[in-house]
Amino acid sequence: MSRGKKLDIFIGADFDESWAEVQSPRKTKRSNELQEPGKHFLVFQKEKRRGKTVTLVGEFHISKDDATTLLKMLKKKLGCGGSIKEGWMEFQGELKEKLRPLLLAQDFRFKHGH
């Protein structure tokens, strides 16, 4: 009985010698270059996490030190908790209307409609 041709099926792992992680390209490309606040085009996103609202603002292209000082200042003025992850600032609560004037005062810009 002939074995025939080997089927070429890719299911996401390499079984030759060990397991291999599948590297899929990101849908959006992150820019690692730093920009001044006037060149940012920020957007707001709202998510529900464990039944609570979280406001996301980003994406920031500033140094890590500048981002932490900006986040600390915003949290103090808003009286809420927050963090920064992968260039996005996360704030506890629905704070879009309060965040916009604070970031505009720091010379950040927003995409049209946000």
C-alpha cells in the first residue's frame, strides 16, 4: 500500500523537536519614537471590568518618566485610581468629560469625534 503525498497541515505548533510559539503580527504597529504632546492624537475608550467602568486614554508616545508624572497629576486632580499599560492610561470610572480639558491644558490633541 502506497503512503501517497504527505499533507501539509499547519495547526500552530511545530512537532519536530519541541513546541514552538506561533508569532502572529500585530494588527496595529506601535511606534517607539517619542513625540511631543502637540503631535499626539488621543482617543477615549470605555470598558467594563468586573461590572465597573474603566476609561482608557491613549496611545501616548512619551517617555516612561513623563507618563508616570502625567498620570500622577491626573489621578490627583480627578481623585481616582489609574495605571499606565502599553502606552494607554487607564482610569477607574467614567471620566471622559473631566479628562479632556485636563489633557487639552497639557497640549495634547484628540482625534475628531473623541
